[in-house]
Amino acid sequence: MDWKIYYEDGTTFSDSDGKPEEAPARGVQIIMQAEPHLGREILRATDFYIRKNEQWFAVDHFGLFDYLSNPGLKTVKFGRYIPNDEYARVLADAVADPDFPPKSAWGKKETR
């Protein structure tokens, strides 16, 4: 599996389910993607997630505007704040997901 999106209601959408642009756009909590140097990369706790060069990125408002200002097809997903206990459940499910290799390091794009 290359990537999976985890939503506030506990559902997921991955590359096995369809293309990035087919995934629901709202309520994103975490995007997990395979990453050879890290095992798995966990993108979380941000307002916007974009798809660029076959990778997901977590971006702020400026990153979103910068991305949208360039030509071409765009894929944007929107985060949503939820209560801490609900978020903890989604995060625990994502971290324990057997579809990805174990985490071996933290990347500079990840929040801990």
C-alpha cells in the first residue's frame, strides 16, 4: 500500500480504493504513506493536505495557495478538528495499521 487517508468517523480511503482525487475531501485526520527511509510517514494535525509528484504533503494556508497557483490538476483534502479522545482513537488505529511497514525514523515533514 502506498497511502491511506484516515477520517474523523473512523473510515479510511487508500490507493487500493481509488485514485487520490476520488477520496472524500473533508474530515481528514491523518494521511499515512509508505516512505523508504522512514518506513511510514504520518502526516497529521494540519488544515490542508495536497497531492504533488505522487506524494502527499501537509501544508498551511500559504502552501495551499502556492500549490493552487500553479497550473495543472489539483488534489486537496481538508483537515477537521475533533475532540482529543476521538483524535486519539484515529491516531492509534493509524499507528497500528498493518498495511504499512514499521516506523523506523521521523521525517522533517512530520509532526510528532
